[in-house]
Amino acid sequence: MRAMRLSRLAGVLAVTALAACGASKKQEEPPADFRVGADFRALKDATVTLFPGHCAGVVVADGRHALTAAHCIDVATGERQPVVLRNGHMLSGVVKLVDARRDVAVIRFDEAAPVHPLAVATTLPIPGQELLFAGRNDRPSEPQAVELRKLGRCPSLPGVPQALFTSLHGEKGDSGAPVVDRHLQVVGLVHGGAACSVAAPTAEFSSVLDTLVAEVARPDAEQGIGGSGSAGQ
């Protein structure tokens, strides 16, 4: 009898443990708003690694531009900054803009990247909103369903009144990697902090990118943001 009771208890504990694991796994699954396979692949494909591989970035707008974290840029505006695509192909370009206060930089490629570029959201996400994060494209990773916990000031982002405090778990080298909303629009770039969970918002750079894209279409016009507008033309 005692053996039977112990067997039944073991069965109950096993079922309970499986249920707990299932609940834990469910919490880690990406939100239903994302078409996980397609969206995750598109996000990984649009993500680039700066060369040398110390940071990440993301191809945006017309495919001729990428956003990354300003603290990842080691060269002066107008100088060259290569990136590596997910397939290992290297793409070269020049640094067009470095905004250290808001920790966002823009790179212009010599040619359009052979990936589907992501749009940049024009407004800030709302606390509680579900986002998606993939990390660098040179690492095997699973999609992370990320919650935007709050908007607020971060001491290392003095020019940003509403930095994105998220639940993402990044790794060293994920700086500049994109965080996107359910429309696959870039809402922020990994900045740092505990578990790399703070992201610099990108909404204010949507209009800047519009200007840069228009500049590419008019290579003979007077160059504006960042100078060296005809580099790589």
C-alpha cells in the first residue's frame, strides 16, 4: 500500500512539474501578434553586425541606410563603417550621423542591402506593449517576446526624456540591435543597462531618415545631415 501511495505521489509531482514547465514555456513564447517564423526571419535578415563585430545595427528605410547605437561607432562622421549581413556578405558605407546624446547613429551604404529593410516607427511605443527582439545576426538565438515596462530617463541617455525600459535579455555585443513592434517597425536600439534591457528610442529619427533618403535621390544637390552625402555614389 505504501508503495502504491508513493507511486501515486510521484505521478502527481511529475504532472505538476510538467504543468509548471509548460506554463514557463508559454510565458517565453512570442506574442500572437507576431507571425513568429516570418517576422523573426525578417528581423534577423535586416539585422547587421558592425565590422569588426563589436555591435549590431538594422537596415531601414530604402535599404541604403542602417541605424546603430552611437556608442558603437569608432570612426568620424564621413568615414567608412562596414557591416556584415546574416549570410556573411560584407557591405560598406559611410557614417552619416552620430547623435551621442540620444545614442543613435546612421550609416549609408554604397549600395542597397539585399534584404527587406524595416520601417522606423514615427511614434513611441506605449508601456505594456509587446515587442520583439532577436539580437545579433551572427549568433543562434530564439525570438524574445519583450514587454515595454516604462518610458523614463536613463542616466547614460541625457538627451532622451523617454528611454525604453524593457524586459529583453541581451548579451554583450547586442548594442545597436533593433527592438520592433508588431508591425515590424523599429522602435528602439539596444543601449545597455542591466541585462542590456534599456533601448534608445528611434521615433525622432524617422524624419531624419526621410531627409537622408531624399538626399540619395538627389546626389548632385547640396548635402545636408552629416556631410559626405555623395560618398559611395
